[in-house]
Amino acid sequence: MKTFQIAVLAGDGIGQEVIPATLEVLQECGRKHALSFEWTYYDWGAEYYFKYGHMMPPNALELLSSADAILLGAVGHVDIPDNITLNGMLLPIRRGFDQFANVRPAVLFEGVDSPLVGRHAGDIDMVVVRENTEGEYAQIGGFLYHHQPDEVAVQTSVFTRRGCERVIRHAFELARKRNGKKKVASITKSNAQGYSMVLWDRTFQVVAHEFPDIETESLLVDAAAMNFVRRPQSFDVVVGSNLFGDILSDLSAIVTGSIGLAASANLDPTRRFPSMFEPVHGTAPDIAGKGISNPLATMFSAAMMLDHLGEAAAAASLEGAVKQVLSKREARTADLGGQSTTRQVTDAVLSCI
């Protein structure tokens, strides 16, 4: 039996609910596929911040480095500014482990209704690949005359040829592996951002020449947002900068039914460091503690984790079980129009496994 070391960061809000549910289905999936998991739990996040003044300890990356993968719930609290939670935990992990490719699939599944009229199961099947370590989220800048009436804030985006090239190449390689349209759409705003995005555009053209079998499209981000709604069926793999990928992947989640189904993987494709898998939905403080959160995005993320670990059969089993629950339209949480609890949805997935 193969054993994997998994670092578990439930985090805050509904992360405390969706992570335990997902660990249950992973255990059941492991029994079916002769896999075992050794969980190492870390209580980092908002409560840790209230106790110690920071989101995680100084040696956090050292502690996580021995894991085969990291499974994260959600991070954030209404009493802590988002820039503190983001820069105190998520971004240091992503950058420290060079998880430069953030992969976010968006599929309209059987049994799920899109808010777009006339869209049916399978019509939308795309994946957004977001540059994850630099760009607009590089956190380079500062304040002058801080908290004074004439305060100045400087925020600098950083785009490197290396950073652009490696995430764009990852998108092309993903398009080649998928059973989709063999197409990559690059998203920029190079008409207004004449340096960083022009570098991205030039790099995209260079990499595209290495993949003559892949169709390409280049869109400005405003046009891309429009087309995600107007013609979402035309997209296969979409690659964009940190900011644009972040925003567009939320839009892709909504047009496929619910952000409660949106999974993601923070990947170091070179496998020098552990990769991190998390749902996109955040802490959802309005429903936290009520036992009604949707665990399916986290379960889809766990399936991505299994696939990354080389366990394709187990990944397919878990993903298939979640799809079966969706198609039955019986156990479904409020975001999908149902009234089921987290427990009931989890039991339904366990039954399908």
C-alpha cells in the first residue's frame, strides 16, 4: 500500500467544515485504491493570528516542505484585513514553494444549472491557468506620508520573461493533454499596459511557435470577460496574469453554476516543492458554522491532488463520485438550489465511492 504525507491546513470559516469532509472521502477512496494518507494538521490562520500576531510561524515553509502535497481549506476573517491574511499565509506559500501555475477548471456538469440561458452539461469545459508568483501581486511598493492627508501609495507589478514563459508553456502543455479543443487563449491588456503586457504578448507568440498543433487566441481582458459570458463554449485553456487569472476564474466558476464547485491547484510543475490544493470559494463567513457549506469544490481539489501525485485511477474515482452526486440532483447545498447539509452531501459522495 502506498502512503502519502499530506499537510492539512483547514484555515478559517467553512474551511473548518469542508476539509474534514474531504478527508473522509479521501480515506474511503484510499481504501478502494490501496492508498493510505498520513495527515499532519496545522492550526494556522485567523485564530493563530489572534494568538501570535502572524498567520503562521516563521518556520512554516520548513514544516511543510516534507509533505507530498498540501490541502488547504480557506483563509480569512472579517476582523483581519484581507491584505494581512493573503500576505501572511497564502502568498508566502505560493512564492516560497514556487507554485507558479494556478490551475482552475470550470466545467458545467450534468445536474448543474448555468445562469446563462441555453447552456447544457458539457457545453462549458475550460481551465484557467493563472500566473501565481509575480505580476500584479508581486507586493513591491510602499507608502509615503502614511496615514496623512497627502498620502501616496506605489504598487509595482513585476513581469519577467522567465515567469511569463513558464506559465504560458504550462498552459500549452495542458491543452495538449486535455480532450478539449486544443486551444489556448492568452489574456492581457497590452493596449493600455505597454510594457508588462507587451512582454507577455511577445512571449506568448514565441511559445506558441513550439506548439503548432494548438490553436491560439489573444484577447484583452475586457473582451475576455464579455466572451466568458457570450461564448464560454469556445474556450479550452485560458492563460493570464496573476490579477486577470484571479478575476476571470471566478467568472468561469459562476457561469458553470456555483463557486462552490470551483477547485484549484497551486502547482510547482517541476516538483521541487510540494504543491497546494484548495477550493476557490473562500471562508464564507455568512454561513460558517451552520453546517451547510458545499464541500464539493474541496473534493474536486483533492481529486486534482491525487492526479498530481500520480494516482490517476483514484482521482477519477473521486471526481466520478462527485459528478454522480451532482447528476442525481438529490444531495445539494443551497448554492446549487438545494437544502442539504455538508454532512448529507459528504455521505452521498461516500456512497458513490
